[in-house]
Amino acid sequence: VERVAACVEVMEHLCDTGHQRCGRLLAVREKQTVHLSLVDFSALFDATVEFANATDRVCGRQRRQTLRATLLAQAKGFLETLHVSNAGKLNALLDQEQWKQVDVPSPVQAMVNQCVRPNENWRGAGAASMLQEEGAPPAKTIS
């Protein structure tokens, strides 16, 4: 019984030490971690979570939460860095787009106006009134 208790104590100590070392390693590499690719960060995240879960299974209880807290803090930093990077790329693409003004047929413009400002110029007569050009005689209804 004493040997079993001693073995359990040694295993718990090993698990705690493993968590501490893994957490320190993550903390030391924090600046590099936030710049990993999504695939690489996902692999690191999954491996770390699996390690934490495995030590929990071996010791029969959840270890200290410092490793998980360190990992979650780095995940937050990674996602913030990824967001800033992607937003910058999107802004650069939008800045490079060339827009030109073109003439649009009035029926098409009327439909766009109705979509953008649905409460203006609504005559209640349906699509035919939207497509009717201003000043033109009313469209004939086919029966």
C-alpha cells in the first residue's frame, strides 16, 4: 500500500513537472508562436491539449491549469496577430482595386435604388412601376 501511494506521488510529481516545463517552453517561444502558420499553430495547440489530457488520465485528476492558461493566452495572441495580418492584406487588396463610373440603364438604377432605399419612390404597383422610365407612358398589362 505504501509503495502504491509512493508511486502515485511520483507520477503526480512527474505530471506536474511535465506541465511546468511545457508551460515554460511555450512561454519562452511566445513571440515565435504568434507568427506560426494556422496549420502549425493548430498542431501545437492540439499536441499540447493532448499532453495535458494524457497527464490528467495518468494521474486520475486534472493538473494545475497553468499550462492550459498559457496555451489559451497564446491562442488569443495568435488569433489577434492573424486577424491584424489578414485585415492588412484585405485593406491592401481593396486599395488596389480600380473602380470606374459607368452609365447604368434607368430601369436597372431604379431597381438598385429600390434595394438601397426601399421606402422611397415606392408606388405599390410592383416591379412594373420600378422598371418604368420616368416620363414614359404606363406599361400595358398583358391579360
